[in-house]
Amino acid sequence: GLNPEHKVLAILPGSRNAEVGLLSPVFFESAKRLVKQFPGLQLVAPLVNQRRREQFEALIEEHALDLDIKIVDGQARTVMT
């Protein structure tokens, strides 16, 4: 779960293959900078389906192993509030 005492950054890479593939690496670089600037920042990424989740997880393996990103199924609106 998330710590309610810490800020949360939602990573919203999109729902289409191309969106996730192109946007995620840029979001990872931004998240790395923000995590350094804001200790305790929690990262959450809602993914629309299993296919996008697998794609996103592969991109994490390639670009962002140093980030602790909590992946949730769907729930984009909930994550944003």
C-alpha cells in the first residue's frame, strides 16, 4: 500500500501500445529527478489491461530498475485523486 503521509506521483503512460512505448521512458527520467528532489515520493502507474502492464514492466526492466513503481490495474481516476 501507499503511505498517506507521503506525496504520490501518478505516471499515466496511456492505453495504446505506441503511447506507452514512447512516453514511459520520458516519464521514468522525470520520475528519477523528482524522487531525488522529493524524498519519500511514491510512484503509482495505473495500466489499462494486462498487455499494457506487461509492456510497462518490460520498459521498467530496460529503463527504470532503480524506481519503485506501484502498478495498479485500471483505476486511473482513483490514482489521480
